[in-house]
Amino acid sequence: QVWQIRLDMHLLNHDGNITDAASIAGIVALCHFRRPDVSVQGEEVTVYTPEERDPVPLSIHHMPICVSFAFFHQGTYLLVDPTEREERVMDGLLVIAMNKHHEICTIQSSGVVMLLQDQILRCSKITAVKVAEITELIQKALENDQKARKEGRKFGFAESIPNQRITAFKMESAAVDTNDVEEQAGEIIAKADPPSEIFATPVLHTPGTAQIGEGVESSWGDLEESEKEEAVEEEGESEAAAFECEKVETEDTSTLRETKTGEPIVLSDSEEEEVVILEPQELPRKTR
């Protein structure tokens, strides 16, 4: 009999180094989780509710914590915990996962920088210090939460953080009256000034783009100089082909000779086929 546990992470705000933040959040969630207690007698399995027995924590033997290092100028400069703007200009990234017993769990390197052995050893020593600090903070937070639960005080995520700590644009909930929405909307529209210019139909600047209503014209449809030259050449070739086609049609129609009604028309000097022109009353009516 086994338990199946799935860990879901939801990203609230990203300002760089999401790997370290995700590893801390994941290991804390697993350490904080409690499963229902069970008893097995033969083939009979009993799962107890939290009211019957206290839930049981998972068997977690160590906490692997990730520490990220950003490298600049081909490894000359080293930076721990890079921000989102620093990640845009870094040459390489090294992620080391380690526990408080100085055991390396994983190492991941990415980017265009080639790291030396001394650089990796230096990063591993820094990781050992950072992991010890982070592990101590995690254990203290878990102990405080457990103590608050036993004493009956407020606990949980919402009670453990100051206001406006995570959500910068937090607003208090307010009731909204939706009874006279149509009338209020009509009054707002009546008082509003009409737009300076209205586009009844989309304006196609180039195939694949369009502009409807007011707004700043995008530059997606602007062609490069080389593309403009190619477009001019293609247009010239199409005009030349159309001219040749028109010239051939003119030569073909010039071989026809006009005659009186009912007399044959000779297509060419070598052909002997005759074409009879019908009388006006014998012409079929055109239908649409």
C-alpha cells in the first residue's frame, strides 16, 4: 500500500531566480503536509479521519535546497540569487542543490560560459553556507506553526505574513450594485466625447495586419529595404508577364478578318475551317 502525492506550484510573482524559490516552496509544503493515519490488519485497511487520530507527517530525511549563481564577463563576476533583469544579461547560470549535511543532490549548468573547477568549488562552498541558513529558517517557521496550532492561536499562510507583503495592489472587497447597469452605461455613453476619428472598416497596412478604431499604428507592416526591392522586382516581373500575355492575345485577334453577316471568317491563310456568324435573331440570350 502506497500514498500518491502530487505537488502543484502556482507562480504569483516572478522577479528572477524562480528555481530557488520553487525549491524552497516545494520542500516546505512537503514538510508541512500531514497525511491521514492508517492501520492495517490482514487485508483490511482503515483510514482514520483527523478527528479520530492526528494526521502523520511524511518521512522526509533531508531538505535539498537550490542555490543559483549568475556569471558575467565569462565567469569573471559571480552573483548569487539573480533578479529577472540580471538574468537577461548574464552569460551563464549554475544551480546547485544541497542539503545541510553538505551533500550535493544535483548540479545544473546552462549558458555560454565555460566554468573551471575552482569556480564550481567556490560556488559549492557558498551553497553550503546559504543552505544552512535557509534550512534553519524553514525549521523555525515549521516549529512556530506547530506551536501555534497546539496553543490554538491563529496560524496559516494568511496570518503569518504582513499586509501588502506579497500582493502590492491588494484592495478591500466592496459590494457592487448591478441593478441599473444599462441605465448607468447609457448615461456614461451620452456624456462621453465621441472619438476624433472612426474607422468603419479595418485598414489593411499589409497582408496579415489590421487596425480598427483609434490607436497607435504598429510598425509590423513596414518592409525592410531589401524586402521593398524584392517587392518592386516582383511587381515589374508581373507587369512584364501581363504585357506579353496581352501582346499574344492582340496577335491572335489580328488574324481574324471581319466579313458580312453569314459569310465565313478565315482564321489564317493556311487553315480551311469556316466560322459562320449567326444572324442577330439567332443569338442566344445572355443570362446572369
